[in-house]
Amino acid sequence: MSDTKLKQLPPLRSDEEAERFVEEADLTEYDLSEFKPMKFRRLGNADQVTFALSPELVKKLSKKAKQDGISEGDVLRLLLEKHLQDV
């Protein structure tokens, strides 16, 4: 590729948007240098945990979920998986 500056990825708010983007876009035009491997899996038979959060923490959690285009539960699960990966 030439010395052209790479594009930033657009916000993708759903699986459908992401799939459409990947099908239609030339990914060589985009900056993928910050990508990190992630595992996503459906938790069909998962245990549930219930706990209380402060209103301030819930607000931050909701903001992060909206930024990432995922649910609050998925944000919490990803954070826990990352924090507990060495346990």
C-alpha cells in the first residue's frame, strides 16, 4: 500500500453491521494495528451471579457497553475473563 494514511474503523453496533462491513470493505485500507484476539462464545448453560453496583458504576458500565456496541453483561463477562485469565 502507498503512504496513504489508514482509515479508522467505523463504529459497528451489531453483528449484522460488522458482517456487512467485512463483506463490503477493503480491510487493507483500515488501521487494524490495535486489534487484539478475543474469544466470543454463547453461554447456553451458564451459571448466573447476581450482585449490586453503585449508580455511578452502572452509568460507566452502560457507557462502555454502548461504546463497544455490546451488552452490559458482555462487558462484565469480558472484564472478568481478562482479570481472571491467570487464575
